[in-house]
Amino acid sequence: MRVFLSMIIGLLIIAIISILFTQELPSRVKEDVNMATDDSADLQSREYPEGRLGEVIRLGETLVKETSIHPMTRPLVGNRLNCTSCHLDAGRHPKAASFVGVASAYPAYSPRESAVITLEERIANCFLRSQNGSRPVIGGQVSVAIAAYITWMSRRTPIEMNPIAPLGPNHLDMLDVEAFEPDIVQGETLYVDRCTDCHLADGSGSEDGPPVWGDHSFNDGAGLSKVAKMASWLKVAMPPDDTDLTDREAIDLAAYINSHPRPKFYPNNKTGPLNPSR
Ligand code: HEC
Ligand code: HEC
């Protein structure tokens, strides 16, 4: 009888403890989530993990900044751009194609491929289109290092796989391009006035700014080759020290830039750079 009683009491205690814990859990989880969004200073920190993982993440950051010149990525790149030419501040910029939180969206559905793709495959697509180059080997050093870096930039972001598009929680705010009929002539005036100092009148770029059209730019399969994406990116990214373009100005400029020729996208290019001059 005594054994039976103490068993009942024991069970009761376990039940009470588990009720207490399940009630407390949500508030704890919430605290962590808040930390993920509020603690941006921590996300900016470059204190990478110890050991091999830290080394690989650091390599990823280097490749994102030196994509067109680094010996590991140069053979995969067909233009003069680096990932950080568009993913400003190596993806730390909160709005201009930010890498912060991106890994939490993958695997994601990609309408472009009509398939569910991984983060590594998404990275490969930017090599193919925005870098006008070829895909790094999935699981290879380049792909893993960049994926590790982007995943590190996403730590503590709750996983929310994206069923609609391969985009993370801080993706570009899209401007309503339907609101205005793009005026290319107005775009040219603005470009000459505000952009030629760094990108030059012929769009070929200089030491102060990469090419925006022509042989050494991104190809016509890249996101920025679409006026809506380009305008939305310009609005939060250019000119670098003074991002004050109105919606209309960003759209006119995007239409002007994209009215110029750029390399063609070859979906099956896996063999190396398209640009023979590199
Ligand atoms: C010419 C500009 C450009 C270059 C260069 C570029 N990208 Fe992108 N990338 C974009 C744009 C634009 C997007 C879409 C961003 C958006 O809509 O929020 C994007 C999206 C991405 C995404 C998905 C982001 C998300 O929110 O899910 C990843 C990952 C990515 N790029 C990685 C890279 C890597 C790695 C490189 C260098 C090898 C690179 N990109 C080079 C313009 C570029
Ligand atoms: C002070 C120099 C400077 C000015 C002025 C400037 N840019 Fe840029 N631009 C840059 C730099 C530098 C980058 C690459 C980002 C980085 O390295 O941080 C860039 C990147 C770009 C890119 C994406 C990469 C590429 O080459 O395609 C586009 C598009 C662009 N700028 C358009 C413009 C437009 C349009 C204007 C005028 C409204 C403008 N920029 C004004 C320096 C400048």
C-alpha cells in the first residue's frame, strides 16, 4: 500500500513539474527570438567560432569580398564584380540584398527553376547570372565556405523556409514599378549628374565603382537586369553616401542602365568564364 501511495505522489510531482515547464517554455523561446532581431550589434561582430569552422567562415567572407580576383573564385567569374558589389558591406547592409537571416529561408521554392533549392544552389545561381560565370561545385570548398559565411550571418534567426521565392527575411522591398512609365531620357540626365563620377559615362566602371553595363557587367539573366529589381536595389544602395533617390528617379535610372547591352545568360554554362578577356 505504501509503495502504491508513494508512486501516486511521485507521478503527481512529475505532472506538476512538466506543466510548469511547458508553460514557461514559450516565453523563453520568445526571448531568444527577440535577441535575434534586436541584437544587430552582435550580428555585425566578426568574432567567428573557434577552429576549422571559424576559418571556413572567414574564407567565405573573403570570397564574397574578392570574388573576381581571389584564386579560388576567379575561374568561376566572368565579370569584374564581387558579391559585395551588390550585397553591400559583404551582406551586412540591412537592406541592400542583405545576407542577414538568409540561411533561415532555405530550402526554398524557386519559381525560376520550378524546384526546391538549397542555399548552396542559390549561391551558385548568383555565380551563373550576377557574376556572369559558372557554378561552383556543390559541396566543394568555395560553395561550402560562402554558405557557411551566410549561415553565420543568419544565426539565431528562426528557420522559416520560404515556399514562394528563394528570399530571406530581409529581402529587397520592391518598388511599385507599375506606378510610373519609366523615362529613359530622364534616367540618362540623372545618371550623368549623379553616377558617372564612379561608374563612368560609358558604364564601364572605374576604381571607384564597378561596371554597370557592357562586357564586364552582370548578364541579362541576373536579378538586377530587371528594371523592378534594379530600381528597388538602387533606392536603398546608391549613390553610396547619399541614398536619396525618389521612387521615380530609381525607376528612370534602372530603365536607363538596363537599356544598354550586357552579356547574355547561358543556362548550361558549367565550363568556366564566358568572358575571354579574363
Ligand atoms: C549584380 C549584383 C549581384 C551580384 C554580383 C551578386 N548578387 Fe546575389 N543577389 C543579387 C540580387 C539583386 C538578389 C536578390 C535580392 C532580393 O531580392 O532581396 C540576390 C540574391 C542572392 C541570394 C539569395 C538572397 C535571399 O534573400 O535569399 C544569395 C544567397 C546570393 N544572392 C548570393 C550571392 C553570392 C554568394 C554572390 C557572389 C558569388 C552574389 N550573390 C553576387 C545581386 C547580386
Ligand atoms: C562614390 C562612387 C559612386 C557613386 C557616385 C555611385 N556609385 Fe554605384 N557603386 C559604387 C560602388 C563602390 C559599388 C559597389 C559596392 C561596394 O563595393 O560597396 C557600386 C555598385 C553599383 C551597382 C551594382 C553593381 C554593378 O556594378 O552593377 C549599380 C547598379 C550602381 N552602383 C548604380 C549606381 C547608380 C545608378 C548611381 C547614381 C545614382 C551610382 N551607382 C552612384 C560607387 C558609386
